[in-house]
Amino acid sequence: MVTVMPKIIASEVKELEFRQRTVKGTSLYVTEAVLSNIADHADEGYLDNKEIMGLMMGSAYRDDEGEYVIVTGTATSKLDSNEVSVRFNKESLEQLFGSIDRCRGVIVGWYHSHPGYGCYLSDIDIKTHEGIFRKDIGFAIVVDPADSTIIAFQCVDGEPNKVPMLIMDSD
């Protein structure tokens, strides 16, 4: 089996489009439909007593305050998971790449669940996050479907920081 890399992954850092954000001080905007998809995915995992995970897709912009993102989709594939760990299934990477290619935009973050354990970033989560994302753009959303809690984070110098998340209409 030949694995085809997704078209959207690139090594160069492109200049971000200048576009004024709608709410000052907010750097993460998520559509209602995306948040609903993430919550539904977490609920499905919770029923099987498993963590879930996926990528958040969207666009990054800059304005006078700095950089911010708008999340408009999610990408995922078959997972290898249990109640305390999750990763993408190696045999399903082509499925993941296809899911990425079907979304508009670029990878701007990731999401995963901690069913029954609360919303936080573990040491492994922090290493994963910092190994993939720049500190200004990458976001992590953690869901605990046991109590319907959702919290967004950014990592700066190994420290997870909660960030406000604005939920937008899906229209």
C-alpha cells in the first residue's frame, strides 16, 4: 500500500492575510457545527470508554493584535485508543489525509477527549502539541464528555494556557 501525503502540508511559513478580528482579545473562533462535531465524536468515544482525537481545520489571519484562527472543519480517521490514550491508526493514514484534503483550509489545531478525567493537557499532550504547532497559531481543544466540559488551550514554553474560544454561527 502506498501512502499519499496530503496536499495542504507545506514546510514554508506563508505571510498571513491581514483581516481584522470581530472580537478583540479572542484568538480562537470555532463554528458551532465544528464544536458540535467534536462533542459528538467525544460522546461516541465515551460510549466505548475510549479517548478520541482529530485535527481542526481552518484559516489563520493576522491583525493589529497579532495572529488568530477560524476553525471551520475537522479531520480524523480510525484511531488506536483506550480510556487513557489515543493516536491515529497507522494503517488509516491515507483515510486521515483524505479527510484533511476534503476540508478547506489548513491544520490550525487538534482536539481530543479525556473521558471522565477532566479537561487539561497532560505532559504527553504538551509534547505532542509543541512538536507540531507554533505557539501563536496552534490550539488544542480538550473535551470531557462525562460532564460536557470543553476547554481550549495554547502552549507557551511548555505551559498550557487556557484561551477564550468564540463560537460562531455555522452559516
